[in-house]
Amino acid sequence: MHYLVTGGAGFIGSHIAEALIKRGDTPVILDNMYSGRKENLEANQKAIFIEGSIMDTTLLDEICTKYNINGIFHLAAVASVQKSIENPAHIHEINATGTINVLEAARKHHIRKVVLSASAAAYGDNPIFPKREDMLPEPLSPYAVSKIAGEMYCKTYAELYGIQTVSLRYFNVFGPRQDPNGEYAAVIPKFTEKICAGESPTVFGDGEQTRDFVFVKDVARANLLAMDSDVSGLFNIGTGIQTSLNDLAEIIMQAAGKTVAMHYEKARDGDVRYSVADISKAKEQLGYEPEFDLAEGIKETVAYFNSL
């Protein structure tokens, strides 16, 4: 079957495309290469690649018609808190209006399901742990608001038009192909690049802030589980384990076989202090269970960076 993967030349999208190819499906990748990379396309040569934007509704219609798309994995977005603070309207247009464009294509072409890549940024700095899907959103940035808007449009389209939609709230995704200079959850690739080079990584804040780091191959598998299921709704995708940035740096140093000093700077506006997922809903309804622990994932990530 053919599946449209918007943003499929990006970090997470390329792993979803790879997982689809491995099981015998054909991913149709739509990417404007804003943050996508040619190397990620080269890793998925059996995919069909179309350079273009989700803002081009005519192109979306053409793709859905030509390839008889069975489902859509929607990852195309501007994933930057800082850029959303600097230019909220642009991020809203791409992340919120772009999601409407994808949902409209699904509605018009009777596509069974849309799986949206959402964000744990929706939870903001709520002190309750772990984060559950039934908590009220507390966004701290226009980026988080734009992703919540996408979730709400998915929910509304499911209720009004009968399209199955799943929104996956990713926590901190990491792994091979992640760009250390990219916009999305870049702490692990930035730390890894610096440590492997024997340089000091920069920590914004005191390093005791925590994150739920989830390996990209687990995230790709969660997307396929969501697509194959008959459920709609909102699901956390993480590990249920929180790790401080200071502890993270130690794990990377162990994997890289190097010890470096950390460089600390002032905390950034809009950054969340603590974050960890409750993944029980995804376990029960999607059959999702992370297969990689942090140390295993870091080893693969360090090996990838050492191979570049």
C-alpha cells in the first residue's frame, strides 16, 4: 500500500519511511527540504520522493489521486520554540493551517486515517507527573499552541467527517539522522557531536531539568501501530522514564569513551523544567511498548555520529 509521509526527508519521517519499506509498503514522501536532508532520502531509495509543500493544496490533491494513498503520516512542521516566539504567525500557518490542508486532502480523497506528529510541549510546565493525555494543555510558546491546534483539528475531523485520526504527543525523540543544528529536540545530537569531538556541550540552565528521551525507532513503530489500529485519539509517545541533562551527558560520555566538562548558560525562555510521559494509554490501545532503553539508543546514536 501507499502511504503519504509529509516531512519524510526529516529525522523522524525518514525512520517512518524506512519502517514502511521494511514491511513491504511504499512511502510517498512530500518534503520541501526546509529541514529535510538528502542523506535521509538516500537511506530510503525505494520511497517515492516529491519535493513540495503541504501549503500546496493542489499538489496534495494530485498525490492522493495518483498514488491512491491509504493513510497519511503528517510530520511536516516548523519544530522550533524560538522561531515561534520570533514569528508566531508563520509557525501557525505551517503547523496549524498546514494540518488543515492535510486533513482536507484526507477528507476529499476518502483516505482512511491520518496520524499527526504532535508534541509534549502541549503540557507546558505543569508540575503534575507523569504527563497524562487528559491534562489541560498549558502551552508556553506559540509553537506549542500551533501543535495543539493541529490536535484539535484532527479530533474535529474525526468527529465530523469520520476520518480516523491519531495525534501522537512525542516527548524527546533522539537517534541516528538527527541534525545537531536542527530545530527539534536537539539536546542529544548537540551533546553527542560535542562530546565525540572532545568539546564541552552547552547546557541552558543548571542541567537538572529532566526529559523523557525516546528512541526514534520506537517512535516510528508507534506511528505504524497507530496507523494500523482502528482507534482515534491522543496518545503520549515516550518511555515513562525521566533523565536529567547532567545524567544524559554522563551516559553519552560513557558511550563515546570520553570525558569533557559541561558549559552552563542561562535558561532559555519557554523551556520546560520537568517532563516525563504516562504511556499507559498507548500501551493499552495501540500496543505500544518501547523496545530501546536510553543507553542502547545512545550507543546507536554515538556510533552514527562517529561514522559521519
